[in-house]
Amino acid sequence: MKENIQKNIAFYRKKQKKTQKDLAAAIGVTAAAVSSWECGNNTPDVDTLFMICKALHVGFYDMCGISADNSPLTDDENDLLNTYKILNDTGRQKLLERAAELRDLGYVKGEAEKMA
């Protein structure tokens, strides 16, 4: 989870077009603290993490990389979710359409492997 938090702080900060200094000022810490979190040298405490989420307009579970069923997301799942979030509305719709096509073609967990 620590790796998800460090990647997601940087991801969502950049998505909001904020610098480390901007985020630091918004939550009352130093830019060095933000840098340390993003590099994985330290992890913010839970109260600070909630402030980060609020400042970046991100849900706590999203920031932690946790799915709705409380299981940690894999790196691939986290990357896919982050890709979806940075796409514009048209890109999001196309991604969802492609996912539905793969599902409809039978590329579903638990089913026999499909030929490409």
C-alpha cells in the first residue's frame, strides 16, 4: 500500500497541476515532506493523508489504491485506473467500450484462455 500512496500522491498532485510546494502549503507541511512521501522515504500519517486527499480532491481508497471490496489493487489495476482518470470523456468512453468488447469476447477470469 505504501507504494500506491507514494505513486498516487505524485499522480494526483500533477493531475491537479500543483507543485510539491503548492500541496505542502495547502496542508501545512514543507515541500521536502511532500517530496519524501513521493520518493517513498516516508509515508504520511493517516490524518495528513486525509488532508492530502481533501487538498487533491481524491477519495481515501483511491489514494491508497484500494478497491471497493477493500482488497489492494495490483499495480496493473492501479495503472489502468490512473489511465482512465487522466483520459478525457471521449477517451474514457472508448476505454470502457474496449473493455466491454474483451469481456464479450470471453476474456473473462476463470474461463479458458482465448487465442489472440
